[in-house]
Amino acid sequence: MSVRVEDLTRSVTGSKGEKTLLQDVSLDVPNGEFVALVGPSGAGKTTLLRAIAGLDPATSGQIMIDGRAMQGLAPRERNVGFVFQNYALFQHLTVAKNISFGLDVLPRAQRPSRTEIAQKVSDLLQLIRLPDLGSAYPYRLSGGQRQRVALARALARRPGLLLLDEPFGALDPVVRRAVRTWIRSLHEQLGLTTILVTHDQEEALDVADRVVVMQDGRIMQDGNADTLEIRPATPFVMEFLGESLCFAGQISRGWFLADEAHIEPFQVADQEAGPAVAMIRPYEVTLVPEAEGSSLKRTGGRYGMARLLVDLGARSVEILRPEAEMPAVDGTKVNLAISSARLFRDGHLLHGKDPVVSAVTAENIRASEIPAHVLSAN
Amino acid sequence: MLKPVHALRVAWPRPGDPLPGFRFALITTVFWIGLIVALPLTALIIRPWQEGTGAMVAAMQDSRMFAALRISFTTAFLAALLDVPLGIILAWSLVRAHLPGRRVVDALIDLPFAIPTAVTGITLATLYGPQGWLGAPLKYLGISVAYTATGIVVALMFVGLPFIVRSVEPVLREFPPELEEAAGLLGARPWQILTRVALPTLMPAIVSGFGLAFARGIGEYGSVIFIAGNQPFRSEIAPLLIVVRLQEFDYAGATSIAFVLLVASSVCLAGVAWLRRRVARGLIAGADS
């Protein structure tokens, strides 16, 4: 089923006055897509998910599921599968009864026969790979098992739309990864449209076709993993999607000049002159030996990358360089040469020909080699 | 393998237990419980037989006693049962409905715990008496409450209600709203959410509250005797009959009633405990094992 959210706003009046939880949120999820809503806590992800399910009313705007306006429709009339963060299993019912709940409450005329329900339950138990736990009570299950039961329960009435609220939150990292892959395969196998809420950006990029980044009740950016990486709309998106470093500076006659010392300038084609912020991932930087440069300290490493603490004077930044380079730079003073960066001005990405400026991998372009007129302009 | 010495040590609190002087506290507590609970109970069990088995057998054949016991148990049961829906609704409105004056109602609910039962009895007798505010209109409708078994039920409902409310309220407060939402999303209508999700989850607390109200009802004396009329075979409760027998210096009769009351109450409460375990299946770890 497709989902269309148009200008959705939700505000509540609390003890501290009016509070806006969602502000003009618009979202289009075509049939069969897997979308992840990410953002820090309080960004409005869960509020949006609950609004789609009909659990929380919207102040204005509308929600369409399969082209049908959902205004005034109770959650039970929407046929969406919903998995809560705390699973919300019925503790007094066995796993099998939990799964069949959606069928058991159907009016007699629509309700499948007892044997059909039993068959359906055993199929779903098979699907969640817990074939022997039908008669167990939820409290006996582990977190991962409970989560799968909650999923099976949500799927029993064959919803076209599956809404998952932080489904991996309470699981340990190993189980998390397994469940993530499994949910993705389930999504494809059953031809579902899935909307997932998570605060873990890696999880989102990993599992979803499309990631919607939210902040303060608004959608900041909506795109696939590549778009978000190459063209993050705001510094927040860039920061939220992974470790990043931020360098303030000036664009002047086609060059970016960092305010801090020890950062090599780099060329930026067709960008307007003025103040700008260059943001990079910690590995998008190379080291240039420089007698007057900053000192380095190795603080750790993983996957063949060494983590280096670079002293920039007023602050220190952590960068990643291949371990292979280490002996060469150990103990030397260096400058940082940015190899690619995204430039922001006034909190938004600067749109040039190419937003990711593949800077001079700089076979050592030195400040001294930069045309004099660039420096004098600063 | 554990050596026996170790096995013994396991039964004692481990060193550094947060309760200071645990061993001393435990011994003192057990001694006190023995003195104030176990000893009187033992005496109650032994005393009836001291007048001779014959006297006991004779006392046991007293039909007035059985009538009183029957009235005590049926009225206590009925009152506790009628309190259940009222208690649930009260607890629900305390927790869910943010009514004005909620705090006042909250405080009033405990009133039956606090006021002397005799005061309750006189108040109810005045209210439901033939000339009372409620008694007069009810009499006009042909219903007499005062001086009948109905009056006993009314009095017992009054004293039993807080037990249900106070048992259900905390559980309802902890009840995750997601459970109701999940049921709704799965297609349950409001009444199905109530009967299939909310009530079963509250059931152990309801049964506990029922058990407490029922137990209190069996033993209740002060609030009942003023409104009951106390006619033998019709509205005479067992605790009152004990007093009557004592005033007649019939100690065998009094203690035999007490003995039967003790046994019957124990059986009833064991039944309540069993029922609670049954409905707690899945809700309280270990209840289904």
C-alpha cells in the first residue's frame, strides 16, 4: 500500500503551553518501498508513525493510504501492522493466542474457522522461526523472540503496510543485525510497504531504500543513502549520518581557506565568495608533512585505519588514516589536506556543479604555492 | 558438588546483607508472629474440644449456627461480588479520567478503612431505616433494606469497596497504553479491548481485592449489627452469634462457631488464592508452572 502524508502538523497543549510535535510534514511512500525515519529523540519520528496508524490525531494536514483519506478512521479500520517499541504483547495470552488475536476479534461472519486460524498461526510461527513456542507465555521469551512474536501478530491480518517503531531498540547488537536482515527479507518476501523508525542512522542506511531525516518535528532531508552522503541538505544531516569534522572558513576566488591554521586551502570551482563551512568525514583528509604543522597522536584504530588526534591549537580533531601510512607520519608535524568536502553556508548545502568538492588531493599544494591574489583577498 | 555445610549456609542470608542484624530481626519476628498469630489460632483450634467431644458434637448440630454461618458467607460473597464492578469503575476513573475533585474522591475511598465500624453501622442504619433518606423512598417502592439480609450486603459493600479499588488501581496505573493501542490496531472494538485485554490483565488484582473484601465481610461485625436487625435464621451473622453465645456463657457454642468460621474462611481464602494463580497465568512469572 502507498502512503501519502500532506502538510501534517500536530501540536499539543501541555503545561508549558503549545508545543509543535510535527510541522508541515509531507512524505510520499510508494507501494513496496522500505522507508526509515531517523532523527534524534524528540524529532517527531514516532509521532509521525503514530499519526499514520491513527493513534494520534493530527492538528492539520492529511494522510492517505492507498489514495484513501484516513481522516476520522479509527486505527482498526486502517489495516496497518504496527510493532511497538516495547512490543506490547498480551502477557495473559500464549504466543499462539497473541498471534491469532487479530483474527479472533473479527466478527463471526468474517472470522476464519478454528482450523484455518490454527494453520495460519503455525505458518506465522514458522515464518518467525519459533515453531515450538506457540504454547509459551510471552514472559518466557527473550527480547528477540518477543519482537518476532509482535511482528507475527502484526502480520496475521495481512496488512499491506507495516509500521515499526524502534523495533531493534532493546536487542543486543548481534541479534539486532540478524533481525535487521531478516526484516528486510520479510519485507521483500511479503511485498509489504514498510516504514521504520530508528535513531540509529547506520541501521536506517543499511535496511531501507530511502531514509527520511527528521529534526524538531520537520523533515530535513529525504533520500537514499548515496544522496544523503553526497548531498546532505544541512550540517545536521551530515553530522547525524556519521562522524564528521567541521571547518569554518572563507571562499575566495575559487579557493576555500580555513580559518584555522594547519589546514591546507583547496580549490572550489564556481562557488560564490563569502563565509562557508566545510564538512568532511574523518577519512576524507590526507597528511602533508610540514615543519610548522600540528602534532599527531595515535589514539587507536580499527579495520586497518588508525585514529589520529590532530592538535589544531584551539581544538583537536580526530581523523582516520590507513595504518600503512603510520610509520611515515609518526612523530612528524603535518598539515591537513582535505580530499573532499561538502560546503555549507547559512546552514544549507552550497549547490555548485558538484556539491562534494574533490579537493586537490594536492600532491602537496602548499599555501605558498597558492596564487598571491587569493591570499591577499582574505 | 556442594558439601552439606555449604548447602546449609545457603539458607542463611549472605554476609553483607543490607538488612542489619538480619538473624536477630528474623528470630524476633518469628517469635512475635508466633505469640500474636499462631498461639491464639492454636488455642482456637484446641479450646472447643476441651468441654469434651460430646459438647462439641452437640454444638455442631445447632441449626441456628449454620443459618448464621450461611448468612455470613453468602452476604460477604454477594457484597464482594457487587463491589467488583463498582471498584473497577472507581479505580478506572481515578486513574484515567482526570475529573475535577479527583483527589477528594481518592481520599474518600479510604474512609471505610478509617472510621470506626460502629459509626458506619449507625450511619447506614439511619440512612436506610424506614424513615431514613434512602430507606423511606425504598420502602415506598416495596424494598426494605434495613433489618434484612439486604442491609447486611449494603453494609458489607461499604466496608469492602476500598479493597477492590486499592488492589486494582496500582495495576491499572502501570497498565501500558500500548496494549490497548495494539489491540485496537489488530481490529479489536472497544468492548473487545476491555474484555479480552484490559480485564484479563487486571484479573489477578481483581481477585485479590475480591478475596480481601470477602474475608473482611465474613469477619465484619460493627457495621452490620445496627442495620441487620439480627433476627435468628434471617439476618443474624456468625460473629454476632459468637457474642450471643458468650453472653449466654455457652463457651462450647461460641468456640465451635469460631472454629467452623476459621475452617470455612481458610477454605474460601485458599480457593481465592487458587483462583488468583489461575487468572495470573502468564501475567506473574511462575503462576503457570
